[in-house]
Amino acid sequence: MKREIILRWLRKAESDLKSARILLDARDVVTDTICFHCQQAIEKYLKAFLTSKNVRFERIHDLLTLLELCIQKDKDFEKLDKERISELTFYAVDLRYPDEFYIPSIEEAKSALNIATEVKEFILQKLEINEKEL
């Protein structure tokens, strides 16, 4: 049962990552949406790991908080780039409100996709899950 919940988190994260990749290859690149999906993917990958460790977490979008919870369970998470990951939290909430409207550059979108991919690979390795299962 728990494995199925973990896989659901991972599959939903994969959907966000796939959306980001498709949007990056689009004719008219929509960078804020790419960054949003990358943030969402990282959030779900981290929540999948936390679920695997029976860690309860609030319904939050703060990637640094989630990453810190992961570090408490596995010090290897300190290898991930905290600063780059935490910067993506902005795209989950703040970016969606008029006083914070901001259009990221293509470079920012590519960077967001790169860090989301790194987190994905790290989490799948930690969970010993083959990408084909997703």
C-alpha cells in the first residue's frame, strides 16, 4: 500500500517534469509555467521520499522545509543544492499573484528543469525505483 502511494507521488512528479520539458521545446516558450512545473515536480519527489520514511508533512510548497525533513532522515540529501532548490519555491506561490508577476528567462527555466531532473535522479536512486515503473 505504501509503495503505491510513493509511486503515485512519483508519477505525478513525472507528469510535472514532462510538462516542463514539452513547454521548453514549444515554439513560444512559457517560462513561468515551466518553472512552476519544475517546482511542483521537486515538491512531489521530496514528498515521495518522506512518505517512504513514514514522515508526516503539512500541505506545504516550501521546498527548503521539505528538503530539511529529508536531510533529517538521510544526510545524503545534503549533497543536493539547497540554494537552487529553495529558490524554486517562489514559482509555486508568489509568482501567481499580481504583485509578484515575473517572467523568468529561458536560462532560468532551463536551470529549473536541470535541478528538477537532478532531484528526480537522486530520489529514484534513494528509493531504488526504476524509471520504467513510472
